Amino acid sequence: MRIDDILSSGGPVFSFEFFPPKTETGERNLYAALAELQPLEPSFVSVTYGAGGSTREKTIEIVKRIRERYGLEAMAHFTCVGATVPELHQTLQEMERAGIDNVLALRGDPPAGEQAWTKTEGGLEYSRELVELITADYPFAIGAACFPETHIHADSPEADLAHLAEKVAAGVDFLITQLFFDNSRYFDFLARARRAGIQAPIIPGIMPITHAGQVERMAKMCGSSIPEGLRRELHVRADHPEAMLDFGVAYATLQCAELLAAGAPGIHFYTLNRSPATRAIVSALKLTKPWERAIYPASISSPSASLGEPSAAS
């Protein structure tokens, strides 16, 4: 089923992102996490590419298995890194033959060890071009990434938003944000996007915190800020894994509840191929249904509060 149709069917969507594992142990962990998350009936799941498009075949294989074995709608990430235009068409044709309905079109990251983005000879340079290639010949629903705190390679927030508007105009059906830890970043970005004429649904991307060092590395890598109060609470629990997990679940649950009560179309969870934290958060949200008790009924773009500074916890 197309994700744009899922989004238009009413109610918030919950989706989970996974990455192709590199080892047999990692693969077992992935499918164990899928089995544990399946009862939550996610609206869809997505599977990433490795850096430089290094897991292209593995990504498609996992997406096919998720659809066939678990009966879940699965979206393949799709980048233009390391591929010529004919190779991109070949991959899209394979996805279409596999019955895949949704792709997340991304420019992609450089291969491991490389810092600068370099266009592949005979390939594409921008994600907008990838979207145009897909819409010209294929029936997929197309998702794309957006960046509440601005893409790390963008010249300015204004330039980043202009590029996003071009990408959406080329045929993007929905957007998923990069991870963020301060909801005001999402609300401010949403308001700017709507003023720029971008009307596609914008799904917040949330990563439950389970390890301080890991989340700080991830945030630095993608240019997401960690509010000082949150950073302080993480460091207090750095040597106490259970306390860190409890706090991370609580923080993400409150973050998601505020977003959903404000009218966000759903939540996309960056699971890192683990299930316990995400399972606890989604279970609590489905039980309490914060979207049925809107905090900001007038406008999602101008809430009166955010989760930027959590209070101290014991």
C-alpha cells in the first residue's frame, strides 16, 4: 500500500526504521526486533542503504522479506550514490518487480572514509533529480528527508528550504525529518515550510535515547542539537544503563505525545535495530492516544511550549 494513501486514511502513523546488518548476529537481532515490533502493527517500516549505496541489494532483500514474512508495508531507501542512471533504473525495476510500493529518495552519504560528496560519473547529483527520475517512469509513492535544523551541507536555512521546495514540487508525496530532541525545532521548521508553500505531510523522526555516547555521536553526525538540560541529564546517567534507558523512554514518550497532540501526522522511529525502547514508547502512545486530546487545537505551527529543557530527575 502506498504511504501517501496510509497518511490520508486518518489517525497518526507509526513507522520504524531499520538498517541492513553486516553480520549473521546482526541479522538475527534485526529479525528478532521485527518479530517483537510486529504486534504493534506499524503503518510501515523502512530499510536504509549503507554509506555509498553499499547495501543496495541487501536493502531490497530485507524489504522483500519483511513484506512476505511479516506482512508489513516496507519502504526501501534509495540513493544516487555510486550508481549511474542506467543502474538506478535497474534497481527501480527490481523494486517494482518485487511489489515494493514506496521508496525514500535520498542523495545519500559519501562512501565510508570520504568526507566530500562527489557525483558518480554518469549518475545524478541532487535528490531532486532522483525524484524526477522516479516520477517519470515508476508508480512508487515517494518520500524524502527534511532537516529541521538545516542540512549540514546547506549554505543557509533559506537555501535548504528552497531546495526542499524544489524536491517536493518534483513529486515527493511525504517527508520524514532528521532526528531532533527539541520539539520547537520541528514546530518552527513546519511553520517555515508551510510559508514556503510546502504542503506535503511532514513526519517527525525520533530516536529513543538508550546510550549517551551513541546519541551524541549521531547528533553530531547529522547536525542535530541536544538541549543543554537534556545533555546534563544524560551525563548524570552515563554509567547507569538501566537509568539511561528509563529516562530515554520517558523523554521520547513525552516528546512524541506533544508532537501528536499538536497534530503531527505520526512518528517515525529510528530504532537502530532494537525493539525494547520503541516498543515501550509506542505501546504507551497507543494506550493514551494523545492525538485525541489536542493541546494546540488552533495551529500546530505555534505551540506555547516545547520539551527543550527537561527538569532534573533523580
